Amino acid sequence: MREKLNMTHPDKLAKLHPLKKKRTTRTTFRLSKKAHRSIDEAAALLGVKYAAIFQVAVELYPEFMEEMNTDSWADLQKNKAIRKTYVVERNTVSRMIGIRKSEKITRDVFLEKMIPIVLQVAH
């Protein structure tokens, strides 16, 4: 007889879908070379994965949004950018999309502004 798989048990679900447990996704960002290097540096300083850096950027945003000059955000979109794919938690991507809609900017511009702040906090 075939045993029925209990889908509510996290270990059994993780065996079928290993990414379900972590709830991550791959996403590509178009950022400046400086921003990509800052992500690498912040991850090394904090000893965390890239996904944690993006999560910190989203969490720090409410504290720094008044200080950020949103008028200069349009200028960032015109700069040369390098595409790079990162693994990011799905809830972090969802929160970035919410910020994108409320501020009327792209995720890339949001990260261009936030990554230097994350690096400062890491130091």
C-alpha cells in the first residue's frame, strides 16, 4: 500500500521542495559596480549571505526614508549598471515591490540608495 504523504510536516515538505522551506528566489538587479562591491563588502563584514543584506536594506528603509532625497533617484536610473543575479527571500522581494510602488522608483534605484547605508551600519 502506498503511504499517504502528510504535507503539513515541514521535513517531508522540504524533501519534496527544498526551496519551499527557505522561501527564496533568484532575482537580477541592475546596479553600479560600486553598489555590487558594497554588497560584497557588507556581506563579508557581517558574515552573512547576500539575502540577509537585502533584508537589512528593506528593514532600515523606514528609519532613513526621511533623510533620503527622492529627487535625485531619477538620476540613478541613467547611470551605467551591471546585471547580477542574487538569491533573495521572497518576503524581501515583496517588501521591495511595496516600496517601489509607494515611492514610484525601481528596485534597482532603491538598492542603489540603501546599500551604502547598509554598509555604513555594517562598519
